[in-house]
Amino acid sequence: MADGIYVTMCGAEARSEQLDAVADNLANAQTPGFKASRPAFESFLPASGAPDKSYPAAVQTYFDLRPGPSARTDNPLDVIPEGGAFLAVTTATGQQAYTRDGRLTVDGQQRLVQNGNPVLDSGGSPIQVPPGSAPRIASDGSVMVGNTAVGQLGFFKIEGPVDRVGQSLLAPASGGSANQVQARVQVGAVELGNASPFDGMVQLISAQRHFEASMQAMQTYRTLDQHASELGRVR
């Protein structure tokens, strides 16, 4: 009976991780540049080699890098990189990260920033704009002041495993890479999260039902164990 408890406990833990991922996706469905997380499951045979039991587990979480829906803003500093490309930024810890949240502004140091993170040009350096200017982004990614280009957005494609390092920030994990590419941008629009609220609700209900089924099965095995321990008692 104890093996049954362990199997259902592993199932409940795996579904709990799925519930956390789905809830996070739902909460950020409208967050610009957010990429949904998808847990992957596997079953493992126990160390005893019992052929009639397997232990489920959430072994990995991957991120869906597909573009999300767009929303028009008409802001000359709002951009959506085309072709699935990412913008590069430097975080507060000095880490280089990548995002599709193209809501750009100019900070007090005259740097082009995304949510306070300096945006990097094609050479990996922060983009500076002249004081008192009103920059705009051209469709080729050039940062323009009047008719003069003062910088060029850097575009990157992420390959392989990634980690989330911020709400809309990703960075290559072990075995992953970010390679510079040529891209264009849609100006005056932002990309929303790519987690579908409808799909998220369906996944949430399914995961919740599986979690509850695992908990009920665990309780059943616990009750059977208690009854089995009473069989040999002398009344």
C-alpha cells in the first residue's frame, strides 16, 4: 500500500507544479512580451524495479517563444520585433537578457531603456540619445532623432533551453544560445503575452481535477493501510 501512496504523492506534486505554471500564465496573459511556461512530465520506474508501478514527475519547464497578439499604441518608441527576434537589454545585475516587450523610453541618463533596463545596440552597447531630443524608432530598428540615426537596435534569436530572469525577460540556459540576426520592427504597437486565457482556463480545470484525484487516491491508500494494520490485532 505504501508504494501506492508514493505514486499518488508524486502525481499530486507534479500536478501542483503544473497548476503553478498555468496560474502564472493566466496572470500574465496581457503582460507585454510575456512567454508562457509549459511543464513537461515523465514517468520513472522505482529503484526496486517493480514493473507494475511508475512514478510521475514534472521534469522540466520549457518556454513557448511563439509571438503573442499585438495591441496598437501609436507610440513612436513602442516596437514589436518581427520574425520572432528579441531585443537585448542589460539587467540591474549586469546580466544580458532578451525580451519582446518593446515599450521603450529614455531615462535620466539619456539612455534608451526597456522597463529601466538599458537597451543594447547591434554591438552590445547601451544606446544614448542626445539631451532634449525626441527619438523615434524606424522600421529597420534605427533610433532616429530628426533625420539622423543615433543608434541601431540589436536583434537576437534564442536557441535551445532558456531561463526566465524577469517577468518578460529570458536568458539562455545551459546548452542555449542567443545569436544576432537581421530583423525589422513594427512601430507603434506592443506584443502581449502569448498565453491564451481560454486555453489556460481549460488547462487549469484539468490540472485541478487531476490534482484532486491524486489526493483522493492518496487518502484511499492511507485508509487501506490503516485497515491492513488492524487485521492482526486481537480484540
